[in-house]
Amino acid sequence: MSVERVERKGRAVWRVRWRDEQGRARSKVVGRKRDADAFDAEVVRRKRTGDLDLLSGGRETLADFAQEWWKLYAAPNLAARTLRSYAGLWDRHVLSRLGSMRLNAITPEVVERFRVELETDGVGQPTIYRALALLQGIMRRAVGGSGTTRSRRCRSQRYAGSGRFGRCRRSRLSSYALSLPRGASTALGMLR
């Protein structure tokens, strides 16, 4: 860990450099030396507690993480028919709407907007349910399953479903209202 002064666009900023748990060089630039020193102290603290991966967690996109999820989890563990179904759902509905989003930007509001968008586009309730279940599986791995990307912001969110396909009741969780169908793996109990 080191803090160094850097000139950018005619003014001084501060760069904090460190190595992550895989040994890769990382850095972050901040505007004030006081902030750089505080961030450097946080890096040291996280290194001691083993939470260093949480500093950069959630910065990769859903599409990038889904490729890793597909290779490491889906392909070896899911049936061929399920894989075909998930591939179709991913290509038709999830990738174009959420694929470019960073993992730590996928909040309950984003998932709710995604669900409403699918409904508005005339997608059937069973397909919406399966798309949300697919998203749940990917995000569950992202926030703690395989040890790759983690996001505390995502982990603190909880979802719950109620009703069955067309019969949805509203349920309030933390400060978010989310209406989802009930079903496999507690319909979006993801992001824990």
C-alpha cells in the first residue's frame, strides 16, 4: 500500500496503490491527501480482516459475470433442457436489458423495473418468473457463492415473492415494494 501524489489536468490528486488477494496491482485516485490516507488505512484494515475483495466487488457487468457463472456453475450442474431454456431467456430478455449493468448497480428497484418492462412488452407471467429465477441464480453466486464478485449493497437487499404467476400480492421488504410470483427458490431471494 502506498499513497503518491499525481498531477492530472494541472492539479494534484492522490493515488493509492495496493495488491488484491490474487496479487493483481490495483489503484484508486482521490482528490485530497486526507481521503487517500483514509482509503489506504481502509485497504490495510480489509487486508487484515480478509475482506479486501469487497473493495472492487460488484464492478464487473452482469454479462461478464454470467459468462463465468455459466461455465463454473450452470453447465456442470443443470440439466440440458434447463440450460437451453436459460440460454433463450438470457438472450431474449435479460442480456439486452440488464447485461451491461454493473453487479453493484442491480438493486431491488432495477429488478422491479425489469419485471415491469417485461410485463409491458407482453411477456407472459411464466416467462417473467423464469427470467427472474435465472437472474436470482446468477446474483446469488455473484454475492457470495463462488467467491468471485461480492457486493455488500446487493447482499443487504432481500426479495420475497407472493402469489402464483398471475395472482401477485404486494409485499414490503425494507424500504422497497416488490411484487413477484412465488415459486422455485423463493422467487428472488437472491442478493443476500
